Amino acid sequence: MISYDYTGKVVLVTGGTKGLGRGIARAFRSAGAEVVVCARTPPDEPVDGAGVRFVRADVRDPEDLERLFDGLDRLDVVVNNAGGAPYAMVAGTSPRLHARVIELNLTAPLLVSQRAHPLLAATAGAVIMIGSTSGTRPSPGTSAYGAAKAGLHHLAACLAAEWAPEVRVNTVVVGLARTENAGEHYRDRIEVLSATIPAGRMAEPDDVGEVCLWLAGARYVTGAQVLVHGGGETPAWKWLASDEISR
């Protein structure tokens, strides 16, 4: 595994108390960075400690963002990880639900990046968006989420062009991922779903963290989308056409 040194750097990870965010925060801390994580609620397990600080903040709330950034004197990397959505078909569901999903997954990363820009420009820093394959293919049941992630991918490309060369902006496009909530989300289908991935397993938080470490230090890479999906998802027609299924 490649070794990275982020000693003296300050990294902000939104939604960094669990799941992919916790893995990303852990990766930067292991590389020597001072890590700030934020979330709407305190973590079930403490994340505060040597080199890690928790700040309670809702990234959709401008006042919370002001308080969060007022506590930062330096910033080298922002990882816009906070996001997610419940399974909800569009027909018959609340317009407010879909608006909040888009607000969390698209508007909030824009506002966080905007607020971070002056600090990042001072350190020639980087923004990393945590995108999703839901934003690259149909995602029935999470349509607003998929649309927001597609928008996030485009937002990153726009900011990369707008803020170059002082600040780099890239996206990690994550496929099916195994976190502490995977069982709740995928129920008893983890092994079946893993079999549809060419790599043979879902992404782990550490896999995403490792890519973030690379992107944060890759000085000529901006406006890029790095696919972290284990080779993608095998299309349904291949299973339907296989000898195993036809028998």
C-alpha cells in the first residue's frame, strides 16, 4: 500500500462520524493530518482524540456552516461526504422529502465548498466530492438522490474549471459500498449483490479513503471523476442470458 504524509495539513470531512466518512477521516488521520469531522448528531462512538475533532453541524444550515468555518484557521482538504436518502418512489411521496434530499446531496456540498474556498486558495488545497454510481445510471426508488449526485458530478467539474489553478476539485464516484449500515440497507442480499460486482465484493470505507488520499495530493489532477465501483455492476441481461439462469 502506498504511504502518504499529510502531517501539518488540516482536513474537513463532512458526515465523517460513520460509514464512508469515518473511513475517509481515519485514512487522513493515519497519514498524519489534523482531521475535523462534522455531522448533525454526535457519533455513537467517540471520534474525538489525538488529531481528530468533532463539530456538530448541519451542512444544510448556513449558520452552522458559519460556526464550523469560524473555528478553522487553515484548511487543506475538504471532503464533501455527507449525503444519502431513504428509499422513496417519486409517485405519492412528499415534495418536501425530495427537496431535502437534493439540498443535502447537492446544495450543501456547493455551500461547503464556497465557504471553504478562501481557506483552500491560501493553501493550494483540494475539494473532493463523494459521488455515486446512482448519478450515472437510473436509480429507481432514489430518483432525487441520483439526480442530485449527477448534479454533484457536474458541479465538481464546473468548480474545477472556475477555481483552477489555485484549488483542485475532483469526484470519487462510489458504487455499492459495505458500511456498518449495509445490512439495514441491503438486508440479506449483500452476498448476492457482491456477486454482481466484477471485483467480487462491495467497496469498503478504507477503499474510498485510499483514493481520497491520492486525489488530495495529485497536483495535476482536477475536474476528474475516479470510479470506485469494483469494475461496475454486471448488467441484468448477462445473468438472464447465462446458462445457469436459463437452466
